[in-house]
Amino acid sequence: MSQQYRCSFSLGPVQKSIELARSVRDLWTGSYLLSWLTAKGAALVLEKGGVIEDPQWEASPLVQYHREPKRKPEGNLLRSGMPNTFRFDYVGDEEKLKGFLELIEEGVQKEWYRICENVHDKLEGNLGNNGWDAGWEAQTNEYWNVQLLSVAMNDSLVSTLRELGYKEENKSKEEQADALLGKLGEAHKLLRSVKPQNELKNDYRPKCSISGEESQLGRLINSGTEFTLDAHKSFWQTDMPIAVSGLGERLRTGERLGAPALIKRLAWSCYFSNELKLEKKALRTTDTATIAAGPWLKQLRSHFPEHRTYLHEQYDDWSGQWLHREKDGEDIKPEVEQLIRQSKIAMADHLSVPLYYAVLMMDGDSIGKALRKLDKEKINQFTKNLNMFSTRSVYEVIEGYLGGKEGLQFNQPIYAGGDDVLAVLPLWMPGGEAATSVLGMANRIVQQFKDVLPENKGTMSAGIEASQGNIYDVIALPENKVTMSAGIAVVHYKESLGEALQFAREAEKEAKTHGKNQACLRVCRRSGEHATAFLPWDKVAEFEGVLNAFVVGASDRWSYKVRRIMDELVDKRVKIESGSKDSSDLEHLAPVIDLEFARICQHAFPGHLNDKFQLFHDTWKAFCGIGEKQKATLEQQRNAITLIQSASFMARGREEA
């Protein structure tokens, strides 16, 4: 008997597919693969009779492409950002539902195998058929986990939910079904997943240098050719790099990959560029060393107009590490080497080449809680607005920060889907009269997000909003305040990209743990010293004010004196009062530290530099929350001095000489 089912689609592993990367290209490709395969699943659902109520799926260029490959989609096909999960309805009997869900899963897996086959065949054309691909199928089969769950929307929903402890029984059947799907999803996460065998028997090859899980490709003993470490080393030092180079990509020294990592590296050149009928150069990416050098490259163009293009735009085989090299290298063309040397001499009085860049992760706060009180019509409008935010607004803000179409980065952000953003960016970029930091850029994204999720503003027509330059239709939301938090990790360009992403993820979690609606800034020095500070969005202007002061040459030595005195006072007081019952109460030191800050700062910026003293003094008060009736706490003071020192470090983008 036919009935209506509520179903959910989920694709994983998310973190492994995106964040196991050695380069910006790997990072983007991992995100794009996730979006591409999820879009394939959504297209199959729509084609075979399923109904996805969320309008962003039918509007997605990737979904449109999968449904009609010959038709030009409305939008940019290179923008990844599809959520890895969605819900849909299906009407039919239990047997038809089973076949329908199997068809969806099979279609997604077939698309993945198609990508694998294209990469394999292109490599085989360069390497030959000599056993180099031993274990390829074992490593690629079952790599993706396609999870499809369903519940029947009948009268048994209420009793089932009651048994599970769900008390809101007066909701609609759709909401009850969604709640049950949520419970099922949570249960599946708790289940211990048994990973299928992805290695051949008696496979003693070393593990992939990126994932550490799959064996490196290369001949096996039982393939008919004796396996030795020397032969394996030669294969990865000579044969595979030449084959990969012939496909328009490259392997770094020491990289020895399993099939999934190699497919990620070659997916664009071997599959997507041909599938989308785009040139391979359409996805040119910028390495982290060049991203770190962004402020220097921008100022180079500003101060010396003869540099019409950025250095890295002139050469297809560019490496940002050439900018940081102290000695000449054999892999640098003589004309490039000379150009870099001349540019550094010309820029000597302006800025040294920065070595640090930022990883930005952003996520909305408490959205689910607010949406639970919206009716169906307003939720549909909200998802439409949110789709516009992630596919248009985020890209426009980041492209503006990077200098527009002629800017530093070619495919930023890495990911923008719903209320999630992931980007790899310079610490700051020169502007008209003042520099803009990655924090300032993130704050502009937050302001755009507030337009998508206004608080108690009522309903306005699209025409009125358009006349005010707002691309969104404003909808009324409940009293819950919906905000956005961000984690920003400042890392050295030589830092492992996986570690950098982990730092940013931890910072994002800390921002949410410590109150939400703010940024958590984590400066990870190469020396191993890490500093963490929190910055509410309404204090970003003050942060950018001190950053600009450091950019134009203000000293930061005084701030280290403040930090030293702060630590000495606290340590001394703790020792004196160690036997006292009040030894834990050190807040009486805060007024003393305020006075010490003012004294040291004023001494650093006397008379003719009094404007700098006023700037830092006002910033200190703002960061500490000092007002007419509000005094600073020690925690606020520590956070404030860390923010000031972080601004100084970001302005330099490198350790002290």
C-alpha cells in the first residue's frame, strides 16, 4: 500500500574528504567532490519522483547540471558549498521505497567510480599497465558512505517519538518525521562502523603520506614483479612525478599517495575540466606561501606601477616559496629569480614578505532553535535567503578583500554552504587609506548574515529591500538571537595544512563555548608559542585601528612591558597570599594594571606621538569593556593585551628579525 515517507540523505566522511590535504588545490577538490556527489544524489531524487522542499537544491547549478548536462546552468559551477545532507519526501509502497533508495545510493557510487576510472585511465596512459595500480579498486570501493534513512509518515509517529522521549507531540507530521529522522541519525552516529577491507592481502607497502591509512600505490610482490623498497622509491621519485606532471599537476618531494589522495590531486585535470568543458587553468589556485605574501604583493603593485600583474600570475609553474628562499634554487628560472630580487630591493622600505596566513572557519549560532518556531512559508523564504548568502554574498565579500577578479586568490572561499564558511586568506590586505584585516572581512560576512536572519524586523517586500540595496527578502524571526561565530588560525605557510585546519576548528569551537557572536583568534607561531584571544564583532573596528598603526610603523615593545608587569604582579601576589584564604581573589590588581598600561603606553608615545597613545588607550578600554560604571577584570585585561600583540604580529606577518 502506498504511503508518504520522509527520507534523509547524508554523504561522508566529511572531514577526511576535505581536510586531508597538502595544498589549497587538494582542499578545494575535497570540498568540491563532496558537493558534486551530494548534488548527484539530489538530482537523482528529483528525477525519480522524490520531492525536496528546500528551494536551494533545485536552484543549485550543480544539481541543474546533473539533471541536464547539456543545458547551461544558472550560476557558477565551480563554487562548492552544497551541504552534505538533505531531506526529501517519497510516495510509494515499502518495496518501491527500497528500490528508490538503492537507486540513489548506486547512482552516487557510480559517479564516484566514474571519476576514479578517468583518473586511472589517464595515469595508465603515462605509466603503462605494469602493476603500479595494485589495490586501486580495494582502496576506492566503499570510500564514500551514502546514508539513506526513511520513516513512514503515519499515526505511529507520535507513539514512537513518545517512547524516545520526544514531548512536542502537537507538531505536524512533517515535523514529527524530521524529529524521528534526527533521532535515527544520532543513533547511526553512535553505532560502531565496521570499515570494509580496503587493502589487499599481504600488502606490505608503506602508507599514504597524506591519509596514513591506504597503502601507497606501486607494484606488489604477488603481482609478478618483486617488490623492494629501492624499486618503490624509484617509482615515486621518477615514474609517478613524470606521469602526474604530464597531466598538468605535480607531486611534492616526499609525497607518496594511495588511490583516494591521488584521485583528489588529479580529479580536476583528469575529469572535472573535461566534464565541465573548462580549461585546466580555469581552476588555478594559489599556494599558502603566496597567500601569506598577499599584503607584500599588493603593495608591490601599488608602489611600483610597472608591476602590472602579480608575480605569480606570470608563470604557470609558480611556487610562492620562491619569495621566501634565502638561497638560489635550481628550480627557479633565472628571469623569475632576478624579478623577485629586484622586487625585494624595491620594497625594502615598505614591508618584508609575510610568512603567515589565516585559516577562517565560520558557523551560524542557534539557527535550529530559531527555525523551530517558524512556519513552513517562512522557512522556505529563509532557506532561499540563506542560499543567496552562501552562493553570492560570501564570495563577493572575499573577492573584494582579495582585490576583485584580478586579486590574489582564484577560487575562494574553499567552502561556503548554508551558514558554514571555510577560507584560506592573507592576514590583511592594503586598501585605500587603511588596511583591512581578515577579521574585518569576516565581520562584513557577519553583517550580510544578519540581513539573512534579521531579528524582529517584520516582513518587508522584495521590492522595498531591492531599492535599499539588500538582496534578501526580510522575514520575521522569533525572539531568539541568531548570530555567527568564527575561528581564525594564524599559521606559518610551512605548517601542515591539516594542523592549520585543526587549529581553526578548535578556535571556532572556543568562540562558541565562550559566548558565541564573536571571533576566536589563535596565533600559532612557528616557535611553538600559541596565543588565543576573543574579539566581539562590535570591537573589530578598534582591532583594525591598532593593526593599521602597526602597519605604518608603530612600536609594540611597550606592550611586552605591560604583559611582563601584569604577569609579575599576579605571580608575586599569588606567592604572598598563598597561605591566605583570599589567595584566589586577584581582581584588586586590575586597577593597578590599568594605571601601568597608561603609564607605559604614554611613555612609549610622548608629545608628538600622542595620537598613538590615545588610539591604544581607547582600544584598551574598549577591549576591557571599561565604561562609566564598568571596571576591567584580569581576564579581560589578558585578552586585551593579547589582541594588541596579535594585531602587531599580523601586521608584520612574521617573527621578529
